[in-house]
Amino acid sequence: MSNTNDIILEVKGLKQYFPIRAGFFQKVVGHIKAVDGVSFSIHEEEIFGLVGESGCGKTTLGRSILRLYDPTAGEIWFRKKNGERVEISHLINKAMKPLHPYTEALISAIPPADPDTPFNQILLSGEVPSPANPPTGCVFHTRCRYAEDICRQEEPDLVEVKPNHAVSCHFVTELDLRGIGG
Ligand code: SF4
């Protein structure tokens, strides 16, 4: 069982924005939000997985943690003791039962171990939202099959629904999502 005293790496609210420049004077006209408010902790003897589609910011996140980039905002703590709260977004629990629609779609891409079991992958339509011009509300709403009006208008808070498991979805308590082999 992990606790806050055995945290090896803690990332809090990490943001990595890159300026978009245009014109003769190369004025900054916008930003590509490659990483936008990521928080998680990695404990001793823990295997931590970071999953997502191509272009979702995984590599940039790793480079920012290694300080190959200067982060725009946030904190990165290595081997800090008594690091205060654990936040992990879109995490799947030990039974691989997702609580976020994006995670549900990602793990549906895992083929079943038994080749006779039907492979029922959830295919996400549309493109990964542009980090230079993310959609309003929930960033996943343009491709989420559960999206409602509120998803297009309001960004969901990251809410800790159980210890070490936080999710940002307006309907986290209502959706019954498919797990592995579901
Ligand atoms: S907030 Fe809405 S759009 Fe976003 S993941 Fe939840 S159901 Fe889908």
C-alpha cells in the first residue's frame, strides 16, 4: 500500500506551452498547450503507465519532467518526502475499470487474450483537438460518445472519487464504462 511518504516523483499542475509566432516581428499570437495542468505521483515500487494517442503530449511531458524544456507552470518534485495530495486524472483502477470515457476508449484497443473472444474496440472519430486551439468545455467533448450540452460549455473539475484516483468528467458518477474485455 502506497502512502505520501514513499513518493519518488510528484508532478503538480505541470503546463508546457509553446508560443506561436507570426509576422515580420515574430509576435506571439497564441500558444500550443502541449501539456496543460498535469498532476500525478509515482511511489516506490510502483509501475506507472502513461497512455494516450499520438500527439497527446506524452513525450513533451517526459521532456518537461527531465527539464529538457523549461515548464511554463507547475511543480516537479523528485524524492520529496511528505509530497500533500495525490492526483491522477483518467486513471483506471486495479480491476481495469475505467471511470473516464477517454480511458474506456483507450483500453478497448487492447486485444482480448482469448482469440475467440469478440474484439469490440471503441473507435474515436475525429482528430485529436488542436493544443493551439482547444475546444471549450471538456477537451474531449468533440469525440466523446457521452457528451451532453454541459460538456460543450463547462470544463469539468478534476475530482478525487476515491483515494489516488481523480477524474475530470461531468458524469463520472453516472457512467458505467466498459473495462478490459467488456
Ligand atoms: S465531461 Fe462530457 S465530454 Fe467530457 S468525458 Fe465526460 S461525458 Fe465525455
